[in-house]
Amino acid sequence: MSNPDAKIRYAVVSNWGGPMGKPQLLSEVASVTVMNVSHITKVILEKIKSEDHKLTYTYDKYLFHYIVSERICYLCMADEAMDRRIPFEFLENVKKGFKRMYADRWGHVATIKELKDFNSELSKQLELANSGSEDIIRKLKKDIDETKNIMNENIDKLLDRGEKIDILLEKSHELDSGATQFRSSARTLRWEMWKRKCCLTALVIFIVLLIIFIIVVAACGGFKFKKCK
């Protein structure tokens, strides 16, 4: 977590336009005087490669953060207790401001010896980063994004709810269809059971009559019924 008292103490913009391709300062500002900061910065700049990248160096209780973009190096020194996100956001803002001011002569930046007019922009960005205004703006943006996410989530939930309703309706239709089919099957089954019952009753009556007939035939001495005349 960032210490609210932590600040960005120093910032420079440089390129590799010096003698024999060595680094040269294009713009430089400091919020406080730090001993040997210029010497330390020079040593660090000489170690930095001109390819696009970003990195952090540690020195005592300070951190040197930098971004290299299109052979321009944006570097700042911040208190160790400061959240690294803040210095790098500051450097990104400095980079955007630098490109905006020198967009018409971007291809000739390496030959520019004096960029004192950018010092005011660099100083303004440094003051803004140290004031905490960026965090306030960031928090507002975060709140807006969260509100959007909540709205999207609510819409998604409504859509899901609608989908669930559709599924329930579909299942209800399926149940109605199943009930109709069940009633039809039940009627068919009852009809079949009634027919079987009728057949069984007729068969029982036939058997009973047949038994009675056999008994009568036997009692009467055969089919000619001699004893019963």
C-alpha cells in the first residue's frame, strides 16, 4: 500500500543524441533537492538500452523508474514507499505530453539541444502526480466502471431470468402435452380393460353353460335324452 507522504522527487526526459550516442538530458525538474541525484541519474541512463522497455532501479530509499519509447527515455525518482503504479502512470502522462508537444518534429527530437519549454509541462505533471489528484480521478473512473459492471450484471441477470422463464414455459407446455397424452393413454387402457373384462365374462358364462349342458346330457343318458323323456 502506498504511503501518502511518499512523493516523486525528480524527473527527466532524455535521448541518445549526445556525443558517441550517449544519453543527453532534454528536460529536467525536481520537487526537492536530493544529494547526488544528477550523478546517479547519469549512471543509470548510461546503463539503459535504447530499445522500448520499462524497468526500476533501487538506490538507498529511492526507486528510479523509467520507460523507453522510440529512443526517448522518461525517468523519475520516487520514494521507496510509493506505490509503483503511480510513478509509471506519471511517466506515461509525461510521454503523452512530450509526444503531443513535439509531434510535428518527432523525427528531429534527437538533434534538439534545448527543450526548456517542456520543463513547465514536466513540472505540472510532477505536481499533479504528487497531489493525489490522479488517484481521485482514478477512483471516480473505477466507481463509474463498477457502476457499468453492476448495470451489465443486472441486465445479464434479467436476460438469464427471461431465459429461465422461457425454459419454464417450455417445460409447462411439455407437461401439458404429456398430460394430454396420458389421458389419451388412460382412456385407451380403460377401453382395452373393459373389452378384456367382457370377453372374460362371456367366456365364464360359456363355460358354465357348457358344464350345465354336459351334466344334463349325462343325466339324461346321452344326447338322445332317453331317460328324460
